[in-house]
Amino acid sequence: MANVTSGNPIKIDTATTTWAQLSLPNNFALDIRRIFWENPTSIGDTIQFTDADGLILFEAICEASSGSAGNSQVFYFQPREQVWTKNQGWFPKTITSGKVWIDFVYA
């Protein structure tokens, strides 16, 4: 699966090096509600979203092996706690395994 950024949730399985490489359909700010990391492969695998300045906006580390209970991880955010914008230049810097689903509303 390639990154699918035209809907909600956004589905990402490939890291990029810039915001522009995500090919988002518009420039709206995203109020992140939930991040679901589906099927990371191994303990220690990571996902990391950063901004253009290198500030880490979100990261997670896999704590269970593939096929184990608790392998997929869900992270919930209260409204307005995570707002990602084009001006920040956010992008998925690291996705060592699995797929990341980002549920959002437009901020």
C-alpha cells in the first residue's frame, strides 16, 4: 500500500522527507484526533512525525511482537492538543513497520 492522503483517515506506510511529498489534497490545518499504528512488526520498531525544523510532533515505539496481544497501538488526542499544519511542514520521518492511520478534523 502506498500513502493514501486523499481521505479521512490518512493512511501512511512510507516515510517521507518533506510535507510536500505527502501530496495532501489541501493546505488546511489538521486537528489530530487519533493515531492508529496497525501491525508494527517487532519490539523496538518506531514511528515518528516531525516538522520542518526537526521538532518531534509525535513518536511511538512498538512494545509487542507481531501477532502478540497489544501489537497494534491506538493513541487518542483531546481536541486541539495536536494540530499539524502546512506551515509546520509536518511529515512522517520514520515508519519502520506497519501502517499508520491518522483520524482528524479540519482545524
